[in-house]
Amino acid sequence: MNANVPIVYPKYRWFVMVTMIIGVIAQGVIMIAPAPLIGEVAKHLGRDLGLVTFTVMGLWTVTVCIGGIIGGAIVDRVGIVKVYLVCGILLILSAVLLPFVGPNLPAIILLRLVGGLGTGPIITTISRMAAEWFPFKERGLITGVQGMSTALGVFVGFGASPAVFSATQSWTVTMVWMACPAIIFLVFSIIMIFGPKAPELIAEEHEDVQAAKNDFKLALGEPIIYLLIVYVFLFNWLIQGINDLTPGYFAIPLPVGVGWGPMVAGQLMMIFQFVFMIGSLVSGWLHDKVYKGNTKLQIMLSFLLTGVYFFVKLSGVTGQGPNPLLLVVMLVTAFFMGQGIATTMAFIAKSYPEHITGKVGGMAMGLGLIGGTVGVGLGSSALTATHTYQLSILIVTIVAIVGFFAAMAFKKPKAFAHLHEKSAMIANNNSKTL
């Protein structure tokens, strides 16, 4: 294609975005829905609470990583629509088949692994979808919307799961209802089969293959790329650890938890997720207006103030039931934790050449997702060993502190100064929308 011929991006791209949003929400709902009910799940299975927490919640992240790698490898050959169709089917099956397997832990684990496989490609193909359907200036918006949608899915799951359970008194039937967003996602994906094809990528983005390889080697030669993986790893550890363990801590009776029940636990986590979404959404504005472009400081404070979560283990904060002090602790934690990955991924998008941001971001997110599994695994092991959530909370706090000190070593990559701004200017001058 002639570089001087502008690419026209149709309004249909917003339907594609809505489909992506529904898919991201759907995976978040199915992923988190068992968390507020984990005590009921353990009772249904007759198994140890820590074991159930790890197998039902933690192993999900393992197949998210595997599914993400597979999805990234095949999307270039089969296209996003087919990937979305398969993901929708896997998510639906992982939820609607649960009532048919009974209290069979291996079968439940298998279905949860299937759901994780359906989740990974939805998350990792966002860069390709944004590049195919949206002009350069809108791609940051699309990836940001995906991050917010992830939190929104968790938000909906935390609220809907206990409410439906109260009506059904069955966690497996509850999970069938949690598949509703996935069914809608599948319908939208089917509609995409009959829609227009994605516009071609902007001519200037067709970089020389060897140049891209050389730039990626340059990126690998600087320590910041490995620090970015560490940051995403630790933030995923914090997010998964807090999201998966806290509902049980609030819901399960003393002396293991604080005994407020699934409904209160779900309501508190809905508030938590809402503030997390706000933190993610305003992270870019805070970076420019408050931190004045100081990414290092923003990441440091994101880790440090996520560590405020430590105070939920103190009887003075939780001993009197849900109270304003507890809300302050939860809101501060959520707001700053929400900025972590969003800030890190935005830095990657702005600081590396466009032709390698996918690889760099894929490395950071793909390997970083393992942090979620490690976090839930260690937290569950601590719960099994101590029969209390206190050690699990302490572990999360230590992770936040480690992240704070790791962020002190943050430095911008020297090899790629101003390259991103140049490509953005070229892209904006050679595209138009309908």
C-alpha cells in the first residue's frame, strides 16, 4: 500500500470494541465468581479451604498464560473473530457444565482450566485488534478500556455471585448464571463473522523485519525490560492475592476469617473493584498532571500504598464489622493498586518502537501473569498451614514492599528516545476515521 494513501477506519470498529469489552467482562465474571463463595465450595467438595482456593482460583491463571501464548501464536493465521468464537465457547462450557460433575474436584479443576484457556487469548490479542481496527491515536484508549473492563468483570462477579447464590443456594447453579456475559460475547462474535473486514495496518507500521529484530535485541540488552517483567509479576501477585483471598477472609467465620458472610464480602469487594477501576482509568492523567511524567515515582507509590492493605489484619480495623476505617484502607489499596499495571504498560507503549511494543508488552504481561498463580498458591498454602488468613495478608504486604524497592531501580531505556513520538506523528498524519 502507498504510504501516502490514508487508511479509513470504519465506525464498525466500535462494535468490535464493544465485543472485546463484553468478552473481557465475561472472563472476569467467571474467573472471580467462586471467590466470595469459596467457603461454600469447600463445604460442597468436603476439602480443605486452602486446597480449594488454590485449585479453583489459582490454577485458572496457569491456563490463562498457556491460552494467551497459544492465542498469540495462532491469531495471525486464523484471525481475531475465530479466536473470539473459540474463547466464548470455552468460557461457557467451563461454567454451565459444573452442575453436571457434582462434588468431583478433578472434574471441577478441568473445567476451570478450560475457562482459563478461553480467557488468555481475549487478553493477549488486544494489541492486534487495536492495530487492525483503530488509528494510532485511539489505541491507547482501547487498551485502557480493556484494563478497565477486566476490573469491571471482577466487580460484577463479586456482586452478582453472592446475590445469585442467595437465591439458588447452589454455587454450581450460580456459575451457570455467571455464564450469561459469555453467551452474549459468543453472540457478538458470531455477528462479527458477517461484518466488514478489518482495515489494513497503516503503511508506515510495516517496519523492516530485520530492523525489528535488531531493536528487540537492543531492548533485551537493557535491564529495564526485565524490571518491567518484575513489576507486572508483582502487581499481578498483589491483584490476584488480594482479589482471591480477601472475600474468604471477610466471609468465613472466626477464627479463620472475620465472619461477615458472602453477601457483605461481595459488597465490600464490589466497592474495592470500583475504586480499582477508577485508579486504572485515571492513571494516565495522574502520570501527566500529578507525577509530571515521573513514571518511577508513580510505580513506587503504587506499590507502597498498596501495602496499606496490611491493616485489614488488625482487629482495630475489622473487629467492629465493616466501618469507615476499613473502607479507607480498602479504598487506598484499590486506588493505587489499580494504577500499577496500567502505568507499566503505558510506559512500554510510549518508550519502545511500535514494532516491538507487542513483544515487550507480551513478555511483561505473559510472564507477569505467573505472579498471580504464585500469589494465590503461596497465600493458599499459608492458609492451609495456619488455618488463618493472617500470614496470607502479611505475604501480600511483603510483596508490596519488595515492589517499592524494586521500583527504585527504574530507568528509561536509553536506546529508544523519541522513537515512539515520531511514529505517533507519522501515524496520525496518515489515517482518518469515519
